[in-house]
Amino acid sequence: MVLQYKKKVGGRWTKYSGKDKIKGSVNNYDFRLLNEDKTKVLVEKGSYAKVMKRFKQIEFFKHRK
């Protein structure tokens, strides 16, 4: 899965590489989650907490037997 972010005001979607790489707080950005091929949006734009919550749910069920 690919996590992307962009400024709430505008800009382009960029691959998220960690909190220390972005300027300012994560509250100033929108996030989204895509599949590995970047063909399907798994989570529409939202807050960091919302997107990460869904990311953890997907990972849990993906590795569950």
C-alpha cells in the first residue's frame, strides 16, 4: 500500500516518507491510501489518524489466517 499526502490548501499528492520529512504538523495535510499499483484508492482523503486506522485494519486482515 502507498500512503500519500498533500497540503490542505492545494498541491500535488506526494509519497509519504515519514513525519520528520514534512514541514509543520500533520494536521495541515490531507492523506490518502492507495494499493501498491496506485490504481485503486483504498481510503479517500482524510486526516492522518483516520487513514492510519484503516491502514492498520487492512494489514490485520491481510495477515490473518
